[in-house]
Amino acid sequence: MSAKRRIKKSAVPEMTQQPIVVPKPSPKRFYGQGIPGVEFERLTGKLIVVEGADGSGRSSQIANLVQWLESSGHATVQVGLKRSTLVSEELNQAQQGNILSRITLSLFYATDFADQMENIILPALRAGVMVLADRYIYTLMVRDMVRGMDEEWLKNLYGIALIPDAVFYLNVSPEELIQRNFAKNYSLDYWESGMDLGLSRDLFDSFLKYQALVEKQFKRIQATYGFTIVDAHRSIDEINDELRSEIESVLRE
């Protein structure tokens, strides 16, 4: 009899997984005029944004967060820059030739964003899904402001954007970004180096100057948009632990 009890007990695995946190509905609103007809009370999902330059570790962090969230019972959807089925291909082609004016390029990106907002982000939030954005309007605004565009015009342009439940800016120094980009791609991107601005004829020097300007703008607008600045010089696991802790708080709000 005792043997049977032992067998029965050992056949049942111990539950080590953390209990699923059911997201609490949080008030939603747009930064500006928004998209007509949106019923905020139906947006029960959460919108989480991870910002940062190429080489800051965004993709790795989002991949880890998706795995963690889905293993915890949360459905996820990912969005990002140039992922719209409407204009992403055309936008990529336009950037290859560097023939568009700054305003035209800005409107191109805004169209890409608006399409994803209306056709991916809002429907996913209505379905109670966790939406993870690999960059959002902040990168687009910062890029344009570094290029001399009017901040108020940009705020009005991106008034269609839903205010996220959490935004994390992975901050890495320009010097470290160079090392990471070369380790991964063996090159520096034309646009991420700000070569269109004429900061320097030297690609390395232009990259450092441009990324320093981007970092300065991000830190300046942090006071306005209230996102969390994360020190991304640390290990992937240390950063991910911080992001998980912050997101768990968001789920309970």
C-alpha cells in the first residue's frame, strides 16, 4: 500500500511555473486626435515599446520577452518600423536611392506607422493581446528632430499614436554601438550614421556624432513622454530581468 502511494505521488510533477498574471484593463488614450471610432474600453491588451539604436539589443530583448510572456500564457504580436504591408517595400526602395526630401521621408514613415496602428496594434489590443513594438514614434520623431524638423509639427503628425502602457529606451553609448554593429554586420548603416546630414565625410566620425545627437534628443524628450531609460551596457540577462520586473508591474496595474 505504501509503495502504491509512493508511485502515485511521484507520478505528479511539481508545479514550478509562476502563476499567470491576468492583465488588468488600463485606461487608453491617444497622444493627439487619434483614430476616429476607437472604443478605448475595448482595448484590453497591453502595448509595450522597446526603443534604442541598432546594436542596443532591442531584438534580443524582445525575443526573450515574447518567449517569457507566451510561456506565461499571454498571446503576443510584434510590430516595428517598416513592417506595414501597405508601404514597407516602397519605403525600403526609396531609402536605397536617397532621393526623397526629409518631409516626404517623414510622411512615408508616418504612413507605415498609421497602417500598423489601425490594422495590427488596435485589433490586437481589442483581442486582449500583448503588443510588443520594436521602436515606436519616439525614434521617428527623434530622427526627424535631429534633421531639423519642427517638433510641434511632428507631435501633430503622430497624434494618431496610442500612448503605450510602458516604454523602455535601451541606452548605449555611441562608442559601444560602433563595436556592436561591426561585430554583428562588419559595417555601419548609412542612415544610422547620419551620412545624409553632412556631419562628416568619415563614416565612423559621422556615426559617433549622429548617435550622440540621437541620444541627447531621447534624453530630452524623456521628460515629456515619461519612458524608462535602461542602461543597456549590462548583460542581456540583467537587462531582461529589469524589463520583466517592470512589465509585471504594468500587468498588475
